[in-house]
Amino acid sequence: MSLLADTGKRHPTLGSNVLVGAGAAIRGPVFIGNNVRIAAGSVALRCLPDNVTAAGVPAIIVRRNGEKVNPSNDLNQRDVPDLFGERLAVLEEKLLSLEKRQKP
């Protein structure tokens, strides 16, 4: 009796002429088409068609046949929200509130 509950295909399939950048990951039973580029550090979780470039976590298509996909929506890496910093600030406020309630 196998301890694995999954049956069937569980691993990615890569087409011809696929470039996977350093540190990139391809997860699950996805198909990566021909002439696909996956940017360094990206995580591909879905199937990718032929002739695209994907980037990000999770990876999204940023180029198709060498042309930018939605060029007005460039990846803005400068104004990324600080989600961890915001969450830490909320937790700090809660901690201060609890400390005030503990003081006699």
C-alpha cells in the first residue's frame, strides 16, 4: 500500500528550447511550451504557451512573441508595498495595547 495519495502526473513537462533562469522553480503537473523563457527566481505554477517569457512569483507572462504584454503595466519594483512592515506595525500596536492593560 502506497502512502502517496496523489495518482497520475505530478511533475512538469518542458517543451523544446526552454530557458529556465537561475533559481526559478516549476511546480506541479504543468506543461511549459516551446521557446519559453522563465526569468531567474520566478515560480511557474501554471501551464505556459509557446513563445512567451514569464517572470515573477507566481510567474506571469510578460512577453509574447518578443513583444511586451500590456506595456503600460510594467513591473514596478520601486514602489512595492511593504506588507511585512505594515503587519509588524499592527502587531506592535496590539502589543503596546496589551502591555498598557497589564500595568496596574
